Amino acid sequence: MSSAFILQQAQAFGPGRVTGLLRDFGIPVQIRKLFAGDEVPSDLDEIRFVVALGGPMRISEGAAAEPPFLAHESELLKRMIAIDRPILGIGLGAQLLARAAGAKVHPNPTPEWGWLPVTFPFPGGTEPMVMGMTDGAPMFHWHADTFDLPRLPGPATPPPPGTPPPPSGNSLLSSSKACKNQAFRFKNRLFGFQYHFELTAGDIDAIVAAHAGEAPASLSDDSVKQLREQTEKNLGRYTRLGDKILRNFVQFTKTY
């Protein structure tokens, strides 16, 4: 039986609630801790879908050298993109998915750290992946980069003047005030979310404890205290909405 493969890029960025929810659906799960030397899966017949998690490393142009495992992971994502095998990228995983699909990853004008609201261009859930979401939903952000939306290749010859543009293959699912491209669908079953919706309170504490020094200087001790207070305030709604996204993903992959 094929499994869901969770690709973990860093110790502090664990799978959160993903593993338990997938197992509730009866889906076999394999977690590959790539940062610790686990191998990237290679046999597509064994892969039901991939969940690529977040991480502190940056992959925008001009960033520091990337860990070698990211190259192997990117090759897997490219193979899956070619056949539209389901992928859910979160945080760094969304950036890797966008880049593997041919889009650019670049610094966001305003880095986003901590709790910020997001909006959904399609109220009422016209996109099944974000059905049940509401504008202003609090999500946890930890990124200085963003991505362009991937696009299908254009026609070999330019279309005649006046004809409609060729389909892009993408759909923008979510935005924030400081970052337009927060979440996307590409083709039919490839999804990327720049923000984190999968974390537990313990996961958030682990990320802040391990990586607060990488955030801007404004993330002082007082800011960390405020962030933890916001976590306590937002966690209930955040968990309900995040679980909804995960359930939507599972249901979507079954239906389409």
C-alpha cells in the first residue's frame, strides 16, 4: 500500500498535527528526517502524496549554500509535478514546490514573523482546498522570502493577437497584507502554503526557541513574550482552521 511521505527539513519544524490527522484517515505515514540523513523517497509507486515541511533555511537567489538533501528533494518534487502527484508544501516546502515547478523564490519586501491574519480571494470556498476558511484567520508565519506563482509552459508559437492568454495552471488561494502569494494551487493536486497551519503550541515554542535569532532584531524578549501570549489566544481557532485545510487536502486527493 502506498504511503504519505512527510519530508522534515529541520528538527524544530516537525509535522505537528499532520501525522495524527492522516492516521485518523487510515493513511499509512512515513516521516523522513532529511536533516538527520534519512533518504528522500524515490519510488513513485510507493508515494500516495508528499507533505514537504518548513525549515529555517532560505532558497532565494543569493542565499547561503543549501543543504545537499534539498537537491534530492527538489528532483523528487519535479518528478511528482510532471505527473500531478499530490504535494502539500508548507513554509519552506511551499517555496521548494514553487521553485521545482519553475517559479522564482525571492525576498519578500516585509518579512513575516509570528501571528498575522490571512485572507482568501474566494469567500465561500469556491476552491475546495480552502473551503470553510474565513478572512482574518490567524496563521503562524516564519519567513523572509516569498515565491511567484508557477505557470504552465506557454505555446511553442505565440498566439495570434487578440486571442485569450494561455491557461496559467495556477490559482491564488490566500494572501496577507505584506505578502500577496501566501498559498496556491498548481495544476490540479499541487498545493503550497507559505504560512504554517499545522503546528502545535509546542512546535511554535520550539521554532521560536531555536530560531528567534534569525528573525529581525525587533523580535526581542518582549516580542517573544507577546508572541507566546498570541499563541495562547489564537491556538483554538488556528487549530480548527488548520485541521480543516488538512482534511480538505485529504478529501481533495481522494476526489480528484
